[in-house]
Amino acid sequence: MNKLFFGTIFILISHHATSQQKLTDNIRSTEQICFKLDTIETKSKYNATVRINWMDSIIELSYTTKIKYDLEEARKFRRDSTYIPSASDTITMNKMRTTGSQNCHSYALEKFFTSIQFENLVFTKWTSLKENKYMNSILATSFIKTKSFDTKRKKCKVCSFDKGSLIVFRNKWDTPIHTVYFDGQSFHSKYGALPAKEEKTIDEILKIYWDSTKIEEYQLDNGKLADFISRKKIKS
């Protein structure tokens, strides 16, 4: 299992031309962009809450530290103190815990950063954003909105997205309730604790997130990254 580095989390931005905006020329090393771990709160044997600095904001992640069948928990759930799991029971439960370790926001961000060869130690199969509001923080500090569409009757007939985009679904309260990555052909979507899927149309996702009223497209904002680096240098 990958481990978050509990001290300083570095993220490498490699200088690479892609279908995204060209990464800013003067951002090349892990030393230029680093996010220090703020606090760790452990409330269970298998998960920790990790609070980190993300650009100019604070976000919280649920980080799975261990995948292990919990016999005591299983017996309580079944109300059977003598229950002994079969091999298949153990395998199934561990698979469910692994799949459930990452939510849609973390999954979409992982796919996005991988696509632009952005070395990523934060959004992995072991992490989930604790609340939807932290997705707002990430978008506000690191991304730029490039398109916005209103949905009608669980459909978005006029929706058209650019390859390599982060796609965000919002409800009537403007909460980012779901995020996917679009590779130009498929929408890479993860539905809660279920395995990730590749959907061919946006309407397939709207069938599940039927309360979406708006769908937005985002790209990495290199201007915000450059400004962050500039202010960081002044402070130091």
C-alpha cells in the first residue's frame, strides 16, 4: 500500500506539453510546490483524517492506513460471537474496503494529474476528500472554470467537453456532489464505494446524480500556480 509521507508532502510538476494548458515554464521541481501536513487525527484502527495545506486552502482527507478483516466488527454486525469467516468472506470484505477507500473527487483528481504527468502523492486509491466543500477549495485555488451547462430533466443535451478535463456536477445549492475525468472519449467516474466505471455519455452519470442542476468543466490554472510560487518566494 502506498503511504502518505507524514511530514512534508511534495508534488512534482513536470515540464510537459499536453492537451491541457502548457505547464508554466518556471515550475519544475518538488521544492517549488510543497504542501505541509498540518495535523493527523486517528479515530479508527484503519483510517486517519489528514489535514494538509493545498495551495492557499486547507483540505481534509480520509486516508486508509490498513486493509484487514475485522473479525470483531463482523461478529457484532452479524450478532454472532462464534462467527468464523470463510476465505471468500475475507477476500470479499477486503476488496470492498479497498474499493471504498477512494471517493469520486479523489479518483477524478488522480486521473487528471496522471494525464498531465503531474506526480501526485495526495489523491490515490487510499484517500477520499472528507467533505464536498474541500473540492470547492481545490477548484478555487488550482483550477479555472472553462465551461458551464445547465441540466434539464436529468439530461444535458448541449454538453460538450474538451479532452483532458475535470468535470464537476453541482446541485441547486452549488455543492460539488460529483467529479469525473474526461479523456476525450469516456467519463471516468467512481460512485461512492463502488468500483470506478467508464461512462460513454454524461446522461449515464446524470441518472445517478439526478439532482444535478449544473455541470462545469475545469482545467488546471497555471496562472494561479505561478502566483502561489511567486508569493511563496516573497514570504521566504
